[in-house]
Amino acid sequence: MKIYSLLLTAAAALGICSCASISSPDGGPKDLAAPILVSSSPKSQQLNVTGKTISLTFNELIQAKNLTRELLITPNTGNKYEVKTDKETITLEFEEPLQENTTYTLNFREGLTDITESNVAQGLKLAFSTGTFIDSSKVAGTVVELLTQEPEIGAIVALYPAADTLNIREDLPYYQAQADSSGSFFFENIKEGDYRMYALIDKNKNSKYDNENEKIGYLSTTVHVSPTTEPVKLQTVRIDTKKPILLRRENYTDRFIANYNEGIQTFSARPLEQPTDSIYFKPGIDGKAFQLFKTQTFAGGKAILSAVDTAGNMAIDTLQIEFTGKRAQLIKGAQLKVTNKSDGDYSAGQTVTIELETPVNITGTEPISIMADSVLLQKLKYPEEITLDPSKTELRFQLPAIKSNNRQLSLLLDSTAIVPLQGEALKFKALPIAISETSGTGSIKGMVNTEETSFIVQLLNMDYVPIAEIANKKKFAFPKLEPGQYRIRVLVDENKNGSWDKPDPELKKPMEQVYFYPQPIDVRANWDVEDIKLEF
């Protein structure tokens, strides 16, 4: 019994040692190496492939990571498959045999990783044929956003055979690729023929254009894909066919506010009984809200509001407008109105706009004072130096040249000289205003060299928001620009109908051309940027 017990103890000790000998040691260098494909069935470039399975074996333990989403199999024949993993091997088992006489390309993208650190098997593609040859046609190109010409990173690029009834709104692409970080894409091993080509910013990840919040790029003609296809440029846009919606109405004693669900490009308001008259309005900063003011010519009643969004969709609403409730207090007293200025500083000669709480009358001759701390620098005269806009809610003046070492000044508004049309008197706090160390404005001038006769030259800020535009002039000038960077864009009216047409919701008519000056333009104070040449 003692010998038996000793043998059991020894065996247990050996078992413990044996288990310890196969366990991974703690610590050590982190695995940074990507999995390497050792073999595949079928092999890359193999011909006359048959069957329903594809397998790949790697040099380490492998796992599928979102493979059904990452794996692009072209052409898309609708043949569903199941993914099976066995240590170093991944197998795809299809429901039906692979299609005869077809060149298949499998692009795994980031769908396969190792188990230890999830390192991606980089650049993993497999091409083979169920026929006697590999298709060698190819097509490459770029995808950019039409109105910015910025690369569309990750855009889906889709090919549909021209003779087929498949379409991008309802059907998965026959061939599919993805744009890289520079907007470039590349198809290879394509069957030669004519194809309809699209680019899609696929928000819901279903490879279909079924949502107007997605951007789409298309060509009005088919592309013949061959071994020597010329590069293709696709330009994406968001095609909006929905009318603006009036979401909310706000009634106050001094104004009525119409709030829409999207930005409005053009707006108008007129009394129903006097259709030739117009109601004065002021848009909000976001372009979605419009303030209609009570005036001597319009004190309320039925009115027709027309709103057109940036896609040209129009909404017409007939409303009963009543100026009731309390005075609007969107702001208290007064505030400096935000402009296109990027740094928030003002220079001599630039326009300063002050928004007021409610419509007012100016009863004094010097309603605004410019102060440095408690020192009066200058009083501004009305109406010689100050204007009041038609809504009577905005004061504007050109900032005079101030002799002061203090760059932080303030504006004092005289509440006895700025009197509300109704309600209690206004209370004004000092409005701080920062003075730029550089004074003055600049300009951009140039020439247009083109055979086109109808076009619009647009000046944009760095966020691609239009600031000014000039139509159909071979010489152009944008004066009195605040220092900073600007872009120039040209919209070409190719069909010469007097406007730049929005892209076709049916994806058939060609998009009208957009041209950008190659680089941003720096504008400095008291400096003219000349000799800008636009060629298209």
C-alpha cells in the first residue's frame, strides 16, 4: 500500500509538471505580427474550380471578425454561405455550387484576425475562375464630394451590368469595391462589358441607395470596362426631394417666428389679401428660423409663407399670424451679431452689427459710445454714422479708427436714445469688442478663362459656406474681405438655363460641372490678391 501511494504521488507530481510544461509563460513580447496565409483551396489564380467550399489556412490560430460584413465577393450572385473556423483554417461553405465560367474575387478587408491580439490579415484577396481563364478587365478611379471636391473616404463603388435590370436602390452591386483614404478605388478581374457605375456613402451598411440622407454619385452614361479602361471620377451629392416642413410657430407681441426642419435657401412672406406686398422678415443664424415683424403695414392676419431649401424643394404655407403674448426675449438688451469673422476681432472700417431685444426707435443723436475702460473714446452719431435695419432690431456702423493702446474696448448703448416700440424700457450692458492689431481689409481679383457663357463664381469660407458670388463675368472682384483664408468655386450652367441644376433624383441626367481654384487663398489686411486665373 505504501508503494502504491508513493506511485500515485509521483504520478500526480509528473502530471502537474506535464501540465505546467505546455502552458504559455507569463509576460513576453506582444504579438504584433499579422496572420500569414499558408495555403488556400482553391489556390489564387486557379482555373476550372468546382464545388461549394473555399478554405484558407494560416500560420496561426485565426478568427472571423465581422466577416459577413467585411468580405466582398464579386461578382455578387446571391449565393449565401456559412463561415466555419477550425484552429488555423477558415472555411466558407456555400448553399449552391459556384457559378460556371465565372471569375470570382474575394476581398477579406479586415474580416480575418489572429486570436492573440486581433492582428488583421492585411491585403488578403483571392481570385480564381470556375472556367478556363481569369477575367482581366479592370477599372480604377476616385470618389470626391461634388461641392467640396474632398475625397470620399470609405465610399462604396458599385458596378451593375448595363444589360441587367438590377439597380442600386433595390439590388446589391454585381461588383463592389471601397474607396481608400485618398478616395481611390480599384476593380480587377472584371468580366469585360458595359456597366453602370455608382458611388455610395452607405450609412446603413446595406450597399443600397435607399435613404436620402446618404450621398450618391453616378454617371449618366455606361462605362465599358476592359483591360485598358480609362480612370473614372465619381462625385457624390445628397439628393433631397422632400419639401421643407414648418415644425413650430412662435407668437410674440413684436414678432412671429416660423421654424423649419432644415436650412432654407430662399424665403418670402406676404399678406394673403395684399399679395403684391411683402412682410419684413429676418433669418436666424442657422437658416431654419425666420422672424416676421409687426409693422405699420402688417399688424397680423393671414399670410402666405414660401420656403425653398438648398435642393430647390418648395413649401407654401398659409398661416394665421397673430402678434400676441409677451415680448420676445431671444436676447436680453443687446449683443454683437456673429459674422463670418474667424477670430472675433474687428478692424477699422469693418461693419459692426448690434442685435437688439425688440424693435426700437432712435430718439437721440448719439446712441452709441466707444469706451476704453471708463474713458470715452468716441460717440457715434445717428443717422450719419449708424443705420437701423427695416426690422428695427439691428444697429450697424463702420468701426472708426481708434487711437488707443487698449485692444479690448466696449460699446455703451444709451437706453434713453434707443426706445422700444412697445413695452418697458431696455437695459443695456456694455458690449466688449476686441480690436485687431492689423487694420483694414483685403480683396481678391481675377480672370475667368473659359468658353462657357453661363457660370457662377462663388467665394467660400474654409467651411465651404458661400459668402459672395458673381455671375457670367470674365473679370471678377471680391472687395472688403476680412483677413483670413478663402476658397473659390465655380458652378457651370452647362445647359444654359440660367441656374446651376441640382443632380437628377432619377440618376440619369448628367451633373453640371463644378470647378475649384486649386488651393485656398490667403487674404491680408490692406492687400489685394490679384491675377487669380480660373480655367475650366
